[in-house]
Amino acid sequence: MIDYLIDSHCHIQSIGLDDDPTGLLWSSKGSLSQPAVIKASLQKGVKIMIVVGCTLKDSSLAIQLANDYSCVLPAIGIHPHEAINFLSLDQFKQFEDLIDDSVIAIGECGLDYFYNYSDLSLQKKLLIWQLQLAKKYKLPLIFHVRQAFSDFWSIIKDFLPLKAVIHSFTDDKKNLFQAIDNDFMVGINGIATFMKSSQEIEMLKAIPLDHLILETDSPYLTPVPYRGTINIPKNVFYITEYLSNLRQENFDLIRHQTSFNAIKLFNLKGV
Ligand SMILES: [Zn+2]
């Protein structure tokens, strides 16, 4: 049995920066430091933290943090919100140049039609380019998809089979089963702890345990009962506890299987 948790999606690489590249919340929380956040998470049994890039700079920060901590592993990506800021050939080249042996995945990438910060055609172009990179470098993908599943499925069908997770999954059972049919993992975070409708609860219960991975998406989406505080990777513990009660599955079993799934998806060696 695997006796530790994995936070498969967090953004702790920008803690403490004045010019936080993604406009995250860390900068407003001056008391947090990377060593303290990582230490607290390790103490709560979260042995591996996957830091996920949203911009060019954010992705390079992810790689830097992973250089400093063996428990931190980097994924690099350009978020769909950023498509409007990521247009030059030079940026594409700089991004590809970041890929080295330490990088475990491409992401987060995808489509976001909820906020629509970037033009749809730019979002699609950026996703397709990152799909091509993932294929070229044989890396799994971390997808962000919000209110855009119909376009998303039609784009990715040309790239299947793929190793991937749909992170922060909150959609319906139809899209859940489509993800499972593609053998994708489903990433669940603190949102689960405040899902209330019967449809949402049924969806959470319907995720097959062998396709479930856990994440915090820190600093966002703090789980109950810590709403109102900033989210850090240690809180993956409380998400596990919540799912254990909701799904009537043993905590140790969820911890084992979700860590096993993440190790398999991201091809983690020696953990
Ligand atoms: Zn994220």
C-alpha cells in the first residue's frame, strides 16, 4: 500500500514573488513561505507536489522550484486565459526550450469558455500546439476545460490515445464517462467539499477509483472546513477525508489508489 498523498495540481512556485506571473493570491499573504508550505504539506503526508505552469515565466518558476526540492515536480503549460498574451514565435520557442528531463507533463492547457479571457480561435490554436508538443516529447497532459467540452472532445480526438488528466473536474456524468472512455484521469479538488446538488454528488460517486487523482489547485479552492484561508497542498488530506466519507471508501484505499494513479499517469520513477 502507498502510504502518502500526492497533490497532482498546485501553483506554489509563485509564493513570495512580488510580480506573481499569474496574478494569484500568494502575494497578498506575506507570511507564507515556500519552505514552510512544503514542510507543512510533507508533515501531513503529502509527499509529492506537482507544480503546474500557466505562463512562460510561471512554467520556468515551476522548474526552478523542482530543482530545489525533490518532493516538487514540474509541469509546464500555457493556460487558455493566456492565449491572448502568447502569440510570438519567440515565446513558442522559449517555451519548448524549457522542456528538460525534469518536466513530467504539459499543462495546464485547454479551453475556457466560461471566462473567455482569450479569443476562442486563439485558445484552440494554443491547445493544439501543446497537444503536438506532448506527442513530440511523449509527455502526459494536464487539461483545464470549462464549459467547452464539445470543442475539446472534437480537438483531442485527432491526438488519441493520450495520457491525460482533466483537472478540477466539475462537469456532468456524460463528460465524466467520455473522459473515462478515453482512459483519462479525473482530478478532484476542494470544490468537491462544497458540491451540494444531487447531480454533483452522484458524479463524484461515479468516478471509478482507478481513474481518480487528487489535487488542491492551491492557492485557490480551499476545501471545507478551511474555507476563507489560503489553500496549500497539505489540504489534499482533507479532500481525501471528505471523499472517503462521501464514497464510503476507506481513507487508506483512496490514498493508495489515487497516488498509484498519479504515479502511473505521470510516469514517476523512484517515488
Ligand atoms: Zn490550476
